[in-house]
Amino acid sequence: MLKWMCLSNSGCFRTALVVTTSHEADMEEDNLRLQEELEKVKAELREVEDKYQNSECRIENLMASVDEKEREELAAAQELQDQLSAYFENQTTVKQLEEHVKRLEIQNTSLEATVHQQSDRMEALLREMQASASVSCSLIFLFMTPEPSYLFIWGNLNVDFL
């Protein structure tokens, strides 16, 4: 019986050895399969990381572009605001100048009327002065000449002294 037990134990060991060897082979296959899957996953991870880095670079570039556009828009808006302010200032200045021109036109009209009045007055004074000079000359002539001439000049004068 001992022999049978030994044979039996030996069969058990062999069976266990076969099972263990088969199990080891399965484990090695699983290990190889898992190693291959791990390499695939690592490759996919590297690919995803590369895509992520590319995406981050694109996002940074887009953000920089958006920031630049915002700065440009702000600068354009400020320029428009400045132009609008200048326009309103010019409009105010134009209105003030128009009002000043109207006042000057009124003053000019008034001065033209005054000049016309003064011109008319000067002409009247000139006529009076000429008439006065004519009378003065006649009187001087009258007093310087003998009496017959006096009557002749007196008759030709159309000046009323009375």
C-alpha cells in the first residue's frame, strides 16, 4: 500500500505539476496579453497627452488672439470716443463761431449805417462849407471892389440872408 500511496502521491504531484505548469503558462499568456494591452494603453495615453498639449497650445493661442482682439476693440472704441468728443467740441465751437459771426454781421450792419449817416452828414457839411466859402468869397470880393461891382454881385447872389 505504501507503494500505491507513493504512486498515488507521485500521480498527485504530477497532476499538480501539470496543473501548476498549465496555470503558469496561462499566467504567462495573460501576463503577455496584459503587457501588450498595457503598451497599447500607454501608447494611447501618450497620444491623448500629445493631443491635450496641442489643445492647450491652441487654447493659449486662441486666448492670446482673443486678448489681442479685445485690446484692438478697446483701442478702436477709445478712438471712436475721442473722435465723438472732438466732434461735439467742434460742433460747440462751430455754434459759438456762428453766433459770433451773427453778432459781427449785426455790428457790421450798424457800422455801415453809421458810416452812411456820417457820409451823408459830411456831404451836407461839405455843401454848407462850399456855400459858405462861396458867400465868403463873394463878400470879400464885394468889400474889395468899388460900389458898382457890389451891386452887380449882390444881384447875382441867390443867397437869402434874411
